[in-house]
Amino acid sequence: MELLERKIMEEGRVLSTSVLKVDAFINHQIDPVLMDNIGLEFAERFSGSGITKILTLESSGIAPAQMTGLHLQVPVVFARKRKSLTLNDQLYTSEVYSFTKEQSNEIAVSHEFIEAGDHVLILDDFLANGQAALGLLHIVEQAGASLEGIGILIEKAFQEGGNLLKNKGVRVESLARVASLNSGRVQFAEKVGA
Ligand code: 5GP
């Protein structure tokens, strides 16, 4: 997606050969016009998939997921990273190792918000080693719902997550694919057919 790639080039910061900082438009400050365009793009890509629910992870997945939900006209559920006092015992849970925080978190979704008949689109900001996506997929499986695909804003294609998910037969749609962060530069992967 050209708009997202341009934003990454202009406002992204390469922190190391494996970490890209996008606090200026996704992870701290949010660009609502970009999020609206992202929501529209995902809605178009998954328009024929019969999506009934979007599942993401707090907090950075919420903005793009909400805009996608708006364009697809379906509810958005975000998995919580800590058990809240207001979440009751009826929870689907999964353990997720965080790439950036280097620690494990339990994520949880109430039974109320994902049902066996749901056709779920998982969304997240980044795809690195695939642990967040696998944790969300585990929750979809526990609910007996169907996974229709995974939408990612920025896939770091040099890490293993993309292949891990594709080898499981999951449809992965990434709006920007980064091939390398070497030498402090963002290099995008070649587009198929380009
Ligand atoms: P994974 O679970 O695929 O290893 O990592 C994905 C999660 O880690 C995302 O939810 C995202 O929050 C975080 N993450 C992974 N790589 C990066 C990165 O390069 N930059 C930022 N800002 N977050 C990342």
C-alpha cells in the first residue's frame, strides 16, 4: 500500500536491524486519515470473505481494526493483555511472547464476544515472528470460530511469522512488506507482478 510505505519512509525510524519505530503514526500518535485508508484497503481485500468479527490485540491493533470494522460494518474485539477485574471467568486465553517487550503476556477474550458461528479477521500492526498472530488464532480456535485471514500493517518479511502462518494455510494480507532494515534503511520487498 503506497500511502503506508511513504509514511514509513518519511516518518519511520530504524532502531536496529530488526526493529522499526512507527510511533509518529501508529504506536503512539495515530494518523486517522491513514487508518481510514488502511481500513478501506482491508475491507476491500476481505470483502468476499463473509467476515462477521475482527479480532485484534490491545493497544496498537485497535485503531486500524476499528476503521476496518467500520468499513466492513462488523464489530471489533480486542484481546486484553492483563486480566481486568471486569472480565469474568468465561475467558479464552493464550500465552503470547512479545517481540518488543521480550516477555510473555497472557491475552484474554470473553466468551461473550466470539462465537462458534463467527468468521474472524485477525488484524495487527506488525508481523515479526508470528507469536501475537498465533495467540489470537488460538483464541479463535478455542471459540470454534472460523479464521478467514490475517491482516497486517507492516510485515517484516525477513522474520519467520509470514511463512509460519502461510504454511498453516492461513491467508495473510500485509499492506507493507519490509525485506530488510540493514544499514539503518527500510528496504521494501518486491511486489508480486511489479
Ligand atoms: P510477533 O508476535 O509477530 O513476533 O511480533 C508482533 C508484535 O510485536 C506486534 O504486535 C507488535 O506490537 C510488536 N512488534 C514486532 N516487531 C515490531 C517492530 O519492528 N516495531 C514495532 N513498533 N513493533 C513491533
